[in-house]
Amino acid sequence: MSGPSIPAPEHARARDLAAALAVEAGEILLTHVGQIAAAKVGRKSSVRDLVTAADVASERHLVSVLRRHFPDHRIEAEEEAKDAPARGVPRWFLDPLDGTVNFVHGLPFYAVSLGLWLDDEPLVAVVHAPRLGETFCAARGHGATLNGVPLAVSGATELSEALLATGFPYRLGSLPNDNLGNFARLAAASRGLRRCGSAALDLAYTAAGRFDGFWELHLEPHDVAAGGLLVLEAGGAVSDLAGGPDWLRGRSIAAAGPGLHGALLALLDGP
């Protein structure tokens, strides 16, 4: 497939290729487990924003294979690949290791994330957690699955009965809204909150109904491009924190089942 766009019947094929590729990238990550010395862990914007050889090796593999199969597509990845945008040309958003801090500290909650978009429409999503053996997939109009089993979001309608997830920006304490106020309000209003360290997996877990809802601020497109489509294809609602559609580049996202999304938004302040 090398055309400038992907017809709807090809969404599932692109999803399956992306799923296989994510598993390969996950195997690359696993070869680095326990092999990265503290001196080899780099920092980007803050002491919390880390990058390792595993991130780079995973991304280079993803980019190499995608360029071979989709030579006319654009790529926007976390570490190195940053193609110029172009209307009407499909664009892959890649996070080669979402949850790098977890990875560095030996926690299993991290993932490879691939999302394919055409302009403002998400088409394909894959979030693969190599240590957990779970691959979440979606193609527009084809639903969402976990290891091939169809997913559905939670049917919760009351925040008091909801288990929610969120995260915090790397520059915690130096931004106008660092999400701590939202966290305090939702901690009091919900059954419980989790901060697991990977937005891609938090969204995948929301699609699976494990979390009843998720929100976060100050995210990048590669953090949410895949996970947001998983929630949509599992029957959920996704928006920015103002309730609008700009959750890809608007730097905030709220996702939940349709019966809870409005109540969640009502207690959240955006960036």
C-alpha cells in the first residue's frame, strides 16, 4: 500500500500490520530490560522526561518498516522522526516506549503505541504492552479488541462508583495547571484514582472497561493518537477538557463511557 490515502477496506489491513510491528518493537524493548545503566539514561525537558537506547532502537525499527510499507505516508514520532505535515496524506504517530520511567525502574506498565490518522480523523490504533502480553487494536469502523477479543467501555454513570486514571506533566510544579487541583477534586468524587505512568495504556484500559475514565493535560499527539481511537471504537466518548474535538493536538484529553464523560468533564479544569 503506497497511495496517498487508505480506503476504508484497508483500515483492517493497516491495523494488522501495525499490530505485528508493535510486537516486534516490544521484543526490542524486552532485550534492553535490565541492560540499561543509570549513566545511559538521558534527560530531555526535565529530570522526569527520560530517553534510553531502548526508546531509540524501538522507534528506528518502527520507522524503517513503516517507510517500507507506506512510503508516501508521513511519520511523527517521539524521539527522531518528524516529517512535515501535509493535508490529505496519512500520518503515523509513534510512541516507541510510552512509560519510559516505568521501564527504567523495572515496572511492567509501558507500551509501544502506533496511531494512523488522515487529517483530523483517526484510522488505526495499536497499543502493545510487551511485559503484560497484551495488544490492543482498533480500526475505524471495525471496533476495538484486546488480543483479538472485542472491547467495550464501562457502563458506569456515577463518579462515586468510578475508578479513574490520570497522569502528571514532566514539568510538574512549573506549569499554570499541573493537574493537581483536578486530582484532588476527582479523588474526593470518585471511587478511586490510579496514576500508572503511561497515557497510551491508561486509554487502552479505559477502552477495555478496566478504568471507567481517564483524563490528562499537557500531552503530545504520540501519547494519545492510538489510545483515543481505542476508546472511540469501544463505544466511548473522547474530547479535550473543554468538551471539544481537539484532543490530538489540544494538549488535553478526557475519555470515558458515554454515561460518565459529561460528569467527568464537569469537574475538570483544562490547561
